[in-house]
Amino acid sequence: MLRYTIKEIASVFLNKSTAFMLIIYSLYIISFYPPGEYRCLSFGEYILLAICDTRYFTLIFLALLTVYFVKLASTPSSMVLSRAETFPRYFVKRSIAMIVVIFFLIAAHVIAASLVRMLGNAQFAETPELSTALPKDKSEVLRVYRSLSSSSFAAITVTVLYLTSGYTLYHTLLSALFLLTDTKPALVIVLVNFFVTLCSVQYGIDARHPALFLKNYISLPYALMFGIFPWSQIIALCVWGLISLLVKKRWWCRNRC
């Protein structure tokens, strides 16, 4: 059933709209991260900045994923439900399948950013001190990463895994929301959550209580700056377990009894 679930989710994500998404991301990178203006960075640090862009991954990409998640959550597959013997089994396999698909989506973004840098024909020369030409927020992100590890590859790997974890948590919350409530109230909550996330990105309203905002479970730089990593991962795991317990009897009885 896991293989079928992965294929079902992949069929929703991996289509022409995904290619369009990657084109948007490539244009976004070219506009906001022109390779010629970032020659002070190594190839790895350029990719790191590209996949740490908070506005893209917590607003644009999150909005696109929300459409996919709502579509999946509001129309569960009857074949998967009929094969699943218990709700935990269904829930775990659905989550694992989602992790696999999200990981490959983010990996595709890493490849797109790499192609942009290579096609930019920029000079890959690492500079020990950050260039004063870099925007303040970009310099701060690199300082945080450089203080933790000297390996750009390790930083990129951890960032990709953190993004995957954050989006998987978001999918889990949406799935529970559509299982426990009606469609209209669920959609209202989704829109309110997106507006709150927008405010946290634009105005920093999450400074006092960062653990309460979705942005800090998606963006590793902010989690590091606010000091909630690795606790954010422990919280995410606890939330996933709590949601499993909450929806287990109600959802399964409503669909099978």
C-alpha cells in the first residue's frame, strides 16, 4: 500500500504544475540572487542562501503546497482506505509517502538553484569574510551557518531535511483539520494561518513566541536565530503523535462504522 500511496501523492504533485513551480523559482533566484552579484560566495553557500529564502519557501512555495495538501486531505483515496486495517497504519504510510514526495520536490529546487548558478557563469571563489555588499539578512544567515559548520554541503543537507520536516508537519495538521472539521471551517482556518505566517515573515510578530508560528518550523535559519532548534523537531514529533491519538477513533469510526 505504501508504494500505491506514494504513486497517488506523486501524481498530484509531479505534473506540469511542478515544472511551472520550478520555472517560477528559477526566475525568483535570477531576480533576487543574481550570480554575478554573489561572487563573494562559494558555490555551496550560494545554493544555501537560495534554499533558505524565507519569502519563497514560507509564502510562495507554502501557498502552492497548501493547494496540493487541501486537495489530498479533502479527497482521501478509497482504495487506500479499504486496504488500511487500522487508522495508525493508514496515517503512518500516508505521512511516509508525503515525506518522500516533499523531499524530492525540495531536492528539485536545489538542482534548479544549482543550474542557475552554473548558467550564470559566475566565478566560484569563497571569501572568508562576508562581503559588505550582501544584504544584512543574507549576511546574518551565513554567519549563523558558518558558526555551526564549515561545510556548505552539511548545511544544505540539514536545511533540506528541516524543510521536509516542516512541510510534513504542515500536511499532518491540514489532514487532521479536514478529518475533524467540515470543509468550510477548515478552509477558513487555512487562510487565517497563511495570513499569520505572512505577518510573521513581513513584520516579525513571532519574535516573542517563535515556537507558536509555522514559519520557524520551515525556515531553519529562523529556528537557529530564535534558539528553538532542535526543540522544534521534538515539538513537531509530539504534535504528530498527539494528532494521531486525537483523530484515531473519531475518523476511523466515522468512515468504517
